Amino acid sequence: MIQNLPPVLFTLMKSTEPWSDDYYTFEVETALEAAGFDHQATVATDPRHRAIIGIKPLQELG
């Protein structure tokens, strides 16, 4: 989306938000699975947003 902005706005956005590429390319589902969550569903809530649902399994007491 940010790449479709006019060049002046794109430059302004990149200069004030230098980490926006990391934000837009971050794999939330992968990070949740790496943290021990079982990925259950990703649902679009509107054209620009989504809800991601994951469940953390119960740990066996040992």
C-alpha cells in the first residue's frame, strides 16, 4: 500500500517511519508458531486488517 503513494508522500513516510518495511513484512503467524502457539485461523476484518487466532497448548506437568 505504501508503495502506491505519490513519490513525495512515499519519501515523507519512509523518512518518518524507517521501520515500516519490517512492520509490513513481519510474519505474525510464523512468530506465533515459534513462540509455541498452534496457528488456528487468520481472518480479514476489513480490506487492510486481519485478526489472527492462535492457541497455546497446555503444558504437561512433569
